[in-house]
Amino acid sequence: MTPGSGSRISGGSAATALGSTDADDLWLRRYRPVADPALRLVCLPHAGGSASAFLPFTPLLPDWVEVLAVQYPGRQDRRLEPFVDTVDGLVTHIAGALGPWLDRPVALFGHSLGSLVAFETARRLAEQAPEGRVAHLFVSGRVAPTIAHRTTAHLLSDDRLVAKLAELQGTDPRVLADQEVLRLALPAIRNDYRAAATYTWRPGAPLSCPITVLTGSADPHVPTDGALAWHRLTNGETAFRSFPGGHFYLTEQAEAVCRTIRTATGLAMRRPHPSGPPAAPYDRESAHDV
């Protein structure tokens, strides 16, 4: 199992379109609308994940941050829609859906597969608007895309795929034992693994926004060198934060993660944006807890 293809399934009931930003646009969920946000945080879930994975972030962030959580098709209220099985395909849809919401600076937060999608979305937005509106990029549970790795998890039998999910310890054991729930969930997981497996890194201009890299201290899929490699992908500052836990440390560490987001985005809002002075050069000695 690669770090770009982690999966967590909730034991609760499937979410409805509650929080959808628009009846005709199911790509984004806005669980707590903010009338005049200083910044929007766009959250991109892991393989097999859904927008509701980020519902706990909403009450933990300040009221000047509006959370937009991405809902991939083929799951929960979008379960009847066809999957998108490439990172590029997801990015195209997400960048389009974000168009009306770019009147304010945005920060992107992705976990595992979502980190790849968040990074490529940041690049796509920079291409569309060179002045840039991405204030910060948060990448969690994933080595830098420049680190080559391959996975064939999407080709595993159902039994072996379920065993891999159990190893990641991000899925409620009751879900793994429920054949009906698994029957509904495995196609989305397998599709997202395929998206991670077929992703190909393409060199390009570095981002201008800061990047914060978040890892679980016991996550074997994100070695230190793979986490540190993110700093090469931006001209901005790079910070590193490690939290107790494995690949799905977010579950237990949501409050601490949101404190990190709050601090980093607060600094970003006070810092001159891309037209300001260049960010300080990356200093490996300043990396924290990785």
C-alpha cells in the first residue's frame, strides 16, 4: 500500500448533499457557510474518502476560515455517478468547480491521494491565474510527487484489498466485517487506487505559496526523505509537522492539525502575497519533528 492510496471508511451512514454549495454542483461541500471569509480552505480526501471526512475541521477552525470539502463522484450522495479514475481528471473538475469561490484567497489541504490532487490543483490554478490565489498548500500523509513509486493495490482481489485496508488501521473493523458495506465501498477505493497508480509526475514551474507537510510519526509510507522532498516544489517557505499516529493520524489529531492550519493560514494572510518579497530559502535545519 502506497502513501498516495490510503483509504478510510466511516462506519456511519452515507452523507447526503447537506452542505452542497449549489444544487447543480456536487463537487464541493460547505458545511458552515461564512458570510465574509478572509480565506477558504479546500479539503481533498484520501482514496475511497468523501467530503464528510473533513466535517470535524469545521468547528475547530476560526470563523474567518470557510471550509470547502471536495466530494469525488461515485460515493455517498454521488454514488450513481461515474468515477473519475485519474488525478488529472479530478483536477480539471475541481479547478472548474472552484472558479466562483476564488474571490478570496484559498488554501488547499489534501490527505494521501488528496495531497497529489491538491498539489496538481494548485499548479492548475497558478496556470489559470498567474498572480496566484493559493495562499497555502497543506499536504498530509504523502511523499512528494517527485518520489517515484508504484502500486498495484487496485489490481488486488477483494479479500487482499480488505487486508490492506486493515493494515492501514484507518477503517472501522466493523465496516471491514460488513460484506454489504464493503460491496458498496470497494469500487470507489479501487478506483482511487488506480488514480494514484497511474499518476505521472511532470516537471513544471515551482509554486509560489508556502507548503506545510504533515505526517503521522508512525506512518511507514511517508519516510523522512520523501516528506522533505516537498520543499523543492515551491519558491515559498516549507514547514514540516509530525503528529502521533500512523497513516490516519488525522482521526485522533484533528484538533492539533487545525491549530497548525490556523497558525499557518494566519501567517499567510498577514504575509505579502506573491507580489511581495521572496520567501526565505528553505533551511533543512528548520524542519520540525519529521
